[in-house]
Amino acid sequence: MSRRLRGGAGGRQGTGRLGARAAIAGVAAAALAVIAGGCGGSDAPRRPPQVLRVTVATGALVPEVATGVAAGDGRVLTVAHALMGRGVVRVGGRPARVLRVDERLDLALLVVPGLRAPAVRLGGDARRVTLTVLRDGRTTPLGGTVRRRVVIRFRDQPSDPPTVRPGLEVAASIDPGDSGAPVLDSRGRVLGVVYGRSRDRAGTAWADDASAVRTLLAR
């Protein structure tokens, strides 16, 4: 850059000044481009993933209700236990089909024709989190705190071998139907998916962590 400036100054005075101004403007534009690029990078906060109501017909008047997270390519992530009745599944009022179920992780992937949403972004670690739930059809953020990472062991029957999955213990108050809600960091990345609340400890929710979600999406 300095050689060009000296070369410009070696010509007529007006041309040298114009060359210097152009060079300075170019440097300023490049600096602005770098700043803009940094703000739009992968570490910049983005809009959180879309959250949708999942309903599964049970044969009764009231369907099974859960929450789903749009994962991109017309897919929606939710909890597997909501599908146990094997009834007709709808997401946000649209018909959906089951693409993949992992009962060990209690996660399921649905396909919703015509649903457009960006790919879900997965995070790694954070203490302060937001659970995105639905209240009266509206997306509502709930503040929460990750108390600890845990390895969850459970049995459907006392004689069954234990099932193990990675999870999060989250300090947050959730309602029935919030299973499937995402646990998000400050940048809108999914750290986990809620699958239930504690029966003996008020204000405690349990969630699969991002590694379990990653496993399901990668299949």
C-alpha cells in the first residue's frame, strides 16, 4: 500500500491526493468488512430455533401433547415417549410422519412436509440457559440454570437392565406438554431437549444433552 501511495505522490499533486484518499477509503472499507464478517460469524447471537406444538392422537378426546424443535430440512425434533400411542401425528397443525425414534435417548425425529426452518445449531456448555416453551400458542422463554451434567440411568420395569443416556439437571419450572422444549444458550444454540420434570424436587427439569441430539441427527 505504501508503494502505491508514494507512486501516486510522484505524479501531479491532484492525482496524488486522490490516490491517497482512495487508498484510505479502501482501508476503511476493508476494516468495516472485517467487523461485519465478525458480527455475522458462527459465534454471533442468532434467532433461536422455531418451536412447534406436537400432538399425537390417542383414541381419546384429548391427544398426547408435546413440544417440537424445528431442525431444518422439514424435520422436527421431539420426545419419543409422546409417540408411544402410535396415533396420527401433527406438528403445528400440519400432518407429520415419524422418521426416526430412539427410545433409549427418548428422542424422535419427525418430517413435516412444507415446513421451512434453518438447521438447528448445537451448543456445548453454559450455566445460564433459556427453555423455549409454548403458552397459549405463543413462544415463551423461561429462564433456567444448569445445575449439573448427569448420566441418567432408569428402568421401565424393576427387572429390566438399566438404560443409560447423557443428560442435564436444570433448575426450571415446566408444565405438562413442555417435553421436547429446547434448552438454549445465550446464542440460541441447543444445549439439550427437555423430556420430563422431577417428581420429588420442585422446579427441576430433566433434559437430554446436546450429544444425544447430535447422535440422533447424525443417523
